[in-house]
Amino acid sequence: MKTMEEVLQDWEAVIGLEIHCELTKLQTKMFCGCKLEFGAEPNTHTCPVCLGMPGALPVPNKGAIENIVLAGLATNCDIEKHTMFYRKGYMYPDMAKNFQTTQGPKAFCMRGWLDLNVDGRGAQERLFWQDLAEGETAENITRTADGYVAHVGITRIHMEEDAGKMVHIGGGEGRITGATHSLVDYNRAGTPLMELVTEPDLRTPEEARLFMQKLRQIFLTLGISDCSMEEGSLRADGNISLRRRGTTEFGTKTEMKNINSFKALHDALAYEICRQAEVLEEGGQIYQETRHWDPSKKHTVVMRVKETADDYRMFPDPDLAPYDLSDEFIERVRGMLPELPDQKAARFAADYGLSAYDARHLVDHRFSADFFEAACAAAGDRAGELAKPLANLTLNDITAYVNANEGIDFATTPLTPERAVQLVSLLAADEISSKQAKEVFAAVLEEDKDPHAIVEERGMKQVSDTGAIEAVINEVLAANPDKVEQYKGGKTGLIGFFVGQCMKAMKGQGNPKLINEMLAKKLG
Amino acid sequence: MSELFEMGIREIQAGLAAKEFSAVEVAQAATDRIEANDFQDGGVNAFLEFTPEMAREAAARIDEQLAAGKTPSEIGPLAGIPMAYKDNMNLLGTRTTCASRMLENYESAYTATCVQRTLDAGAIPLGKLNMDEFAFGSSTETSAFGPTRNPWDLERVPGGSSGGSAAAVAAGFATVTLGSDTGGSIRQPGSFTGTVAVKPTYGVVSRYGIVAFGSSLDQVGPFARSVEDAALALNAISGHDALDCTSQPVDTDFTANLAEGVKGMRIGIVPAFMQAQGLTPEVKDKVAEAAEHMRTMGAELVEVDLPNAQAAMSAYYVLGPCEAFSNLSRFDSVRYGYCEPGHKDLGGQYEASRAKGFGPEARRRIMLGSYLLSAGVYDTYYYPAQQVRTLITQDYTRAYEKCDVILLPSSPRTAFKFGEISDPMSMYLSDMFTVSLNIAGNGGMSVPVGLGVDTNLPIGVQLQSPQFKDENMFRAAAALEQVYGKAPIAPAFARKAGE
């Protein structure tokens, strides 16, 4: 198979996402009073309504409507005031009524969009954006200083109820194939579920990943879901087709269902691009089918071929009156909107003088934005001067630490915002080297002590005394006359060797900047 | 003095208050009559499940409270009243079969709101009543457990689908019963059995716990032998229910204007209905006679038009099956209900179980609904049917600018014999005067006006009122009751002269 980079020279990938998000912050289910709780004993949070017993009727959860309107407003959607719930019929034991209550042609939220900042390595997946001048727009992207912004349309966000969970027994890995019987847990049945559908505006797996990540950040900020991809409260279906560069007609798409991590979303789409290209280039045909991404084998396999469109026999649910949202309600919900990640990034840039790049990557994650802000608050009057090093600390050391320690809540580690301020102050005042700063950072987390105390204990203060440095330099140069000759003969790269020797002699505590300067002068 | 089984609500409660008899005696009298007349070969077959123990326990609780010095009205508005429920209503401790093999052994998982409200009001539950399977029918002949016989003529049907509810009241088994009406299923059997039979405005009574047929059409209402008893029962079961978001906060006292008479009331007559094909002369004459009585009592007769009513039947047979198809899809044999064993795949089990569990009329409506909702067909039928619904609702709104109630037949004819109508289309026409009301969601009731001159069988006239003005029809019905008397117990089940 060709690599994706090779494929994308000739083919354009057209990607759309369907993202399901359970509204886990609500107390009760969508249409009954049963408690929402992940991981409870099977079938302990059920009642006649979510079990679809004869005669039971749904009553909508008003909190869920509030949540979805919040989500719509945060993603630039028009809020549809007059909507209806529909019944979507399909017979399967995970849906006790054998129909799912969902929304019809009009959803609560219609016609929204999000802008994605794509930069760094991820931007390289898209071609030709470098040909644009900064600020120039082509198709749905606009060139920025360090990448591009992709404008991604959101078709709709609608409200529906989740199904129960099936467990197949006797087959391999819980699969239905070969199973002797199946169990159903209806605790999840009736969980309020939002489905967001994007326009086919995404062109690279990286854009799809960023969209998902940005959406997750927004939903977390809104406080409407825990967005746990492991527990399935946030999951994505990826639709993808290829077309020859320069053509506009859509190819036949395949759908990858229930992808439960950002990496899996990226890798599944990347694999599918390569697979489809290979099929097409060999003269084959892509079938409209649902495929399953197997992260261990790193490939997709067919789950179900769609020969005909499913007929769900949708019609307005007669048990639920049409929904009319008042302007007052919508305005009240708008008033509940918290500061969203994009707004926060703009504020960070304006208030702390950060670059746009730093500001938006700080808000990539809740912990980094919150930590940065807490540290700036702890810095008090010095926030302006320390903001940049605090941003660096957060984006580099802290982010690396959090990535390496999965599931950690950074707000509870020994590195408090106050200690972060101490650490960057030591660095800013040249009292420790950046290398030493890394050691202090690790030690604070390890030993739960103040940076000052660690520096003191380890005697690791940086030596910036020019007399002391000069003495060491003289020793080093005297001990390596041949290297001095070579340097003078033009091998200036040897400066690194001399700096290293000096640092070694000073047990790593010399100020590297001064050593560099003084060496250059001496040898110069 | 009346026998216990003949008494109305007020009479029973007066007797309980005066300690002339106990609630246990009331319950015993009712259960004795049912045992003697309902189950044996050739009996009425109104009951699918008989609950004498439950009745005795409820009655004993009433007696305890009476002994403690409470009056019946303090105990509850239905204290000591023998009642029974159509078998599509969930009642904990009973099966809810909907007269279908599919649910033959289905134990209620909870109690329907309207049933619970009668129990909270002190009713004595006698059991669950026969019906057309899943309420699909107009004769109770589609019951999987045998038809109910009309107490007026045991060779004839009691109407349907609430045939058991109507027959139980006409035979004097229960003082009040509850039925449900999706296209006429309360009013038509009310007419066939000469009982007062009320289908309130959609939303007056909670549907929670009623096994749904057509969710936008179904409404629960009482059968009784007097207008006052029906009004008292409706008082007890009406009002908003947090478990049914289509129920409304109704706090009307339906007995409030029963004594007012019809003087000054405007009674709407729809000429087209009176000329309708299939309307028998004896029914037509009774409607005209009832109108004339009301005019004599001071009401004003006005002609009104419901121009789109002729489309109601077509719209009903689109909307009803569509909703029924969806509502009945939950009966899949997986967790409850009839399951045909021996199938290794889910699809095979679904098909075999549903084919055997549902009777022919249920299968017909499911297939019809499945077809009508399918892609490409939906726009041709379902959408126009909804438009017809809007037009009919507007017709009624316009008609009620000119009148307070509309008077029309409940059924085109009196009760027919078993097997007499076998063609489904002809059976559907039994509902020709009732379905437009369900389409619009308004209230309507059938009131007995004596026997037909040709068939010597009961005839009811239908009174309809505007949405949430159900008190209008009760007022007019009470006036007709003044003329025609309360609904009698069917002669074969009544006390003989001199007894």
C-alpha cells in the first residue's frame, strides 16, 4: 500500500463525522426518572419507561434540552424553535421499545460551524496551504502564520436516547459471531444522547482528530458531559470517500463506527484513505459499508454491507408534543454560556501578551488553561513578566508529564501554581539553568518540596561569578591545547566541546550563557 | 329498595354511611353475580380476569375506615364502588393481556395512573375486562379469549373494542367500568348496550399504563348506568399526570351542571350525518326524537357543518395503523410476551412469535402501518392524513362557534349478531360517527335513549363537546336522562317483577 502522503498527492479525502455525546452531567435519563450512572450493576437503573413495558410513556428531560441548546449556541448553530421528536423504528433487543426516540428533519440545533487551527506536523497532511499568503483563503481554509484555519460546517445537533448495552457470550472477544447467547444491560437505555453531524468539510485525518478534540473541549467547558471516550460517553463515526484531485463529485463512502479515541479516529481514517486508494487504483469499487477499526491489527474490516437504504419508518412521536422553545428560554441559556476555549485563547493572548500559537495550545486542554491561569494569578504583579515562561512550562514540561501519566489530575500534584511561579522566577533570574529547571521540576513532583528548598538542598545554584568561570575556562583550555589549535584553525564547532568540559568541571552549575560568551572571547 | 347491584354511586355511599350494608357486602354481591352469570358456557364473558380476593381486601379496607368513623366521601369519591377495567390497563397483581395470545401470561409491572386513581378513591376492583385484541375491532369478536356477549341479547355482540366494559355495566356486574376509545371503542359499545359511555377530550385522563393502540387518539373514559356516575368517575380519574406529558391540568367538576337543564343551550345538528348511508331508520328516528326533546326543554337546535368529516375514516385508517404498528413493535417475544421456541436466530424468533402471538386483525393493522410508514409511501398517506386532521379540527372549531354540543348517532345501527359482519371494511364502518372526534381530540359520549322500534335493542345518541368543555355534553346528557331515565340493566340480568 502507498503511504497516505503519497495517496493524497493524487486523491482528495472527503471526511464527515457523526459524533455522539451522552449528557452525563444530568441526574436522570432522557424520558424517565431513572438515575444516570456508569458502571452500576446491570439493569439496576431501569423502570417501565426505559424498559419499554406495555403502557409506559416518555416525559422529556428539560435539562437535556437546556444542554443541547447550550451545545448549539457554543458551536454557532441556529436554534430551531419548533421541533418534534420522531420515532425511528428498528427491531433489536438493545432498544426495548423497538424504536428510538430521536428528532426529525428539524433538530434543536441547525447550521453551525467550528474553525480549526491546524499547525505543526498535523498541518502537513493537507496539501497546498503553504502556497497561500497569510490571511488568504481558498476553499474552506485560511492561511495563518504557522498553519491554516479550516472552517468546518455542522449540519445539525439533535437529541435522542441511547440504547442499552449488549454483551455477547460464547463468541470471540464479546463479538456476536459464534456467540451462544447475549445479555442486555438497560442501564444505558434512555441516556440522553446528542448527535452532531458535520458537513463533509474535513480533508485530512488530522482535521477530523482536531475537530473531535475541539468539540470535546467545548462540551467539557459547557459542563454537559464527561466526554469519556473510554467509557463511550463520546464516540465518533467517521464517513470517508476519495475523489481524484480536481474533481468535485463525491465518491462512495464507507463508515467507521464507534471509534473511541482520537488516535483511533486519525489512524482509522488514514488507513481507510490508503485502502480505498489501493482499491480504486486497481480498478476496483468501493462499497457503501460499515467498517470496524481494529486498533491492534491497525486495519479496518467490514461489519455490514448496506445494499439498500435502511427504512426506519420515521414519524412524529405521538406521545411527545411538538417542542416550542421560547426566545426567553434561548436567551436564558445563552446567559449560561461560560467562556469558550477560543474566547479564552484570545483573552490569554491579549492579557498576557502570549503568541496566538501559545494561547490556543494552552486552551487545547482544560488542565493546561486552568493551570496557566492559576499560576498567573499566583504570580500577582509579576504575571506580565512571567506569563511567557509560565506558558512554556505549561505547554512543555507539564503537558509532557500529563501525557506520560495517563489519567492524572494535574491540579492535585505537588507542583502548585505557587511553586511553578518560584520555578520560573529562578530561571528568569538566571539562578538556575534551564537544564537545572527540568531537574527541579521533576524533584518537586517527586519530593513534594518547594523549588527553593530543592535548589538549596542540592546546592544547584547556577554559578554566574565571572572570576570562577574564567578560572575553569583557563584550566580547560590548558588541558586541551590540540583542540585549541584546531579551533583556531577553523573548527569552530569545537566550542560545544569546551562548553561541555567547563560545565563538567563546574558540576553542571555554571551559567552556560556566560561560559559560551567568555569562551568565544578567549578563543576569538 | 334497590338491590346492591342496581345502585348508583350516591346510593351505595348513602347505604355505607347509614350502615345499611358494608363494603364487603357490596363486593360480595358483585362477585356473586359475576360468578353466576359471566363464566359458564353461554355466559356474558365480560371478564378475562376475575379478582374476588382483591375486591374483598379493598372492601375490607373501606369497612375499616368506615368503622373508624370516616364517611364514604372522606374515604374517597369512589369508596365502596365495584369497578372493573378494560384489559389494556395495567393493574399490579393482574395480567394485562389486551385479549391477545401475545400477552396471555403478561403480569402487569405497575398500575396505570387512571386505575390507581380509582383505587385511591376507594373503588373495589373486580377484575379485567374483555376487549377486541389490542382494541382492534368494533365487536369484541377479535378477542383471543372468545367474544363477550351482549347482555341484551346473548346472540349479539356488545360492540367494541371496550365490549367487556360495556357488558359488565349493562349486566349489573359493576357499577362503573373503564374503557378506552381510539375511534369509537367506548361510545359504540355504549350504544349497543344502552349504557352511559364517555370518551373525554384527549388529555383529560392520563394514558400512562394503558397499552397504547393509537397514542394520539387513545383516551380512557367511564361506562356507567347514570350520567352522574359517569361524571363522578371521570372526576376521580381526570387531571394532569406527571407520567403522561399529553395529560392536561383539568380540574373540572363534571357533575357541576347536571341539574341545569338545556334551556338556552345550542344543540348542533349535522344534516349530512342524518342522511348518511348505512344509518338505520330506527337510529335516525331516535336522534331526531332526542333533538326534539331537547328543543322542548328549551334548547335551540342549530344546523352545523363538518365538511371534511367524510375524510375522517380514511385519515383514521392511516393514522391509527401507523401508530399501532410502532406501538406494537415492542411485542417482540424477547423479554415478555409470547415466544415461539426453537429459533436460533433473532429474526426467525421475531417472525414466528409475532405471527402466532397476534391475531389476524392485529397482523392486518401492523402490516398496514408498516406499509404506510415506509419510505416513498409515507408522503402519500401519512402526511395527507395529518392535513385532514387539521381540517377536521378546524371544522369542529368553526361548528362550535354556533353551538355548545353536537348531537349525532353513536352507531349507525343496533348490536349485530356474532359473525354477521365478517368483512373488515364493513366492520370499520361501525365507527363512521365516532372517528372524527378522535381525529380532532374532542370529547364525546353515548347516552341511552331507549330501544329501537325495529330491533328492540338499545340505542345511544352521541353528544360531542368542544375540547376541554366536556361539562357541556354532561349537562345535555343529564337532560336527556331526565326524559329517557337512567340506563337500565339488561332485562335478562335485571330483577324480575315481584322479586
